[in-house]
Amino acid sequence: MNAGYATEQLESLLAAASADTEKGKVASYIPELAKEDPRQLGVSVCMPDGSILSAGDADTPFTLQSISKIFTLILALCQNGQQYVFERVGKEPTGDPFNSIIKLETIKPHKPLNPMINAGAIAVAGMIQGKSVEDRLNGLLDMLRKMTGNPDIRINEAVYGSEKKTAARNRALAWFLKDSGVLDGDVEETLDLYFRHCAIEVTTKEVAKLGMVLAADGIDVVTGERIFPEEVARICKTFMVTCGMYNASGEFAIDVGIPAKSGVAGGIMATVPKRMGIGVFGPALDEKGNSVAGVKLLELLAKEWKLGIF
Ligand code: GLN
């Protein structure tokens, strides 16, 4: 692919998608996120040689939010193995909003249906090993710093504090999981780890690189280092297809057809097996919590570059 021409294409597709920013609203249940300008839109693409092409707001920092659920799952699988992880969290999509509580009680055995909903990700956070919250978080940050090549990846403290203060629903989920025996250990500590990993700050360039590591089955294409096993990458990409876009995952699979994971700050990480990682940022969200213009842009890009995997 010619980099100059591909960048021009990215710019024109971004311009076409940016009108859709007006169709959404920034997340406000985490007060700090409500401060974002809804008109922003950025995209980066990381190629198998590690080169990155970008258009729009590609240097604007935003928090990973639910995109981080992929990376805690990677760590939990590497530290505990599949059997342990999937005894405590399921593999099925829910059809419910990401913060829903209802099926925790109605489905037996009592465990979250998958690791991409909040309940499942809180359960996964409970599996991350380490001597303290700090230590558990550092394991994750170390992996993300290595994968992005950016040693300065850190938490946005304002977003972290803002979520921690207002997280009644996530607290309810966590304490329900404790009661069901899914979470053991200190619940508030695990919640603290969850809020912190959601508040890890990145740009679309870094998200594109993270997506490329998954596209390369766990290998960092820049250093050639294996970061996690191929089997772990396969599991994550499958969850991205079935549950990555919350209860819009089916629609997204048909309209776009790329494994992807979104977050309420407006980020989306997409991974085209063997071919590229894509990072998108557009904080105006649809009613299910996905970036409106971000989804549109991925749809246009998938058509233009024939990226759909199906
Ligand atoms: N931190 C957010 C929450 O728990 C993450 C949710 C999301 O990005 N969908 O509500």
C-alpha cells in the first residue's frame, strides 16, 4: 500500500464520517468524560512493518475504558490459564448493555456471561496477580508500554478519580460477584484496579499498534518479540467479534466485519488479522455506547480497503 495515497484516503473517509459526530453524545455518567469536545474524530492505522498512518485527531489523548478489558483478559489468561479464567467468566454474548446486572442473578451458574461486559471485566480484574493494586496495575502497564513502544503510558488521574467517585453501578456488580463467589479477595481493591485500567491514557496511534499486535497473533511487529501466546490472541479476537461492540456486536459484524473493541471515551481498537491494527477516537457515542462517527469511519474503511474478515 502506498503510504501517501493511503493517508489521503484516510483523510477523505474521515471527512465523510465526521458529519456523524453530530448524531451522538459524549458519555456523561463519568463526569470527567463529559468535558470532551464531541466533534473530534481521529484515526490511525498500523501496518505489519510497524509504520503508522493517521488522519484527524490522532494525537489527542483519551482513556481506554472498555478497550482495556482485552488487555486484562490477556494478562489473566497468561497468569492463570484458560481453565481458571473460564470457570469464573463465560464465553457468550449477552444482548444487554455493558453495565447490565440482570443476568448475573438469572443465569446459572452465577458468573458473568463474558469478559467484555463490566461484570466480566471486574471478575477478570480480580484474577490479575500481584502483591498490591499498584503491583497488579504495573503488570498491565508494563505490557502496554512494551506493546506500544511508549514507556510513558499512564493513568489519567482525573478520569480515574471521576469514575471512582461515581461508580455505584460497578460497585453493585462487584459486590454481587463477591456474594456469588466469583470474586474473592478484597472487592474495593479489585474495583480500584478496574477503575485505573479503564483510565489508561492513549492516542489512536497507540491503539493502532495494540491492534496490530493482536493482528500478528501476539507478536510485536516492531521488535519481533512474542508478547502473548497465539492462542490468547485467538480468544481475544473471537471475543472482539462476538462481544466487542457491546450489544451492537452483531450489527457491527455485518456492517463492518472486523474484530473490534470499543470504550465509552470514544475509542475503538480494530484488528484485521495479519494485515493491520486500527485505532479510532470519536467521543460522540450512540445509545449503546459506541463512537457514532468511529463506527461509520470503520465501515467506510472496511469497504474501501476490503478489510471484512467474513
Ligand atoms: N469504565 C467504564 C465503566 O465501567 C467502562 C465502560 C465502557 O467503556 N463501556 O462504566
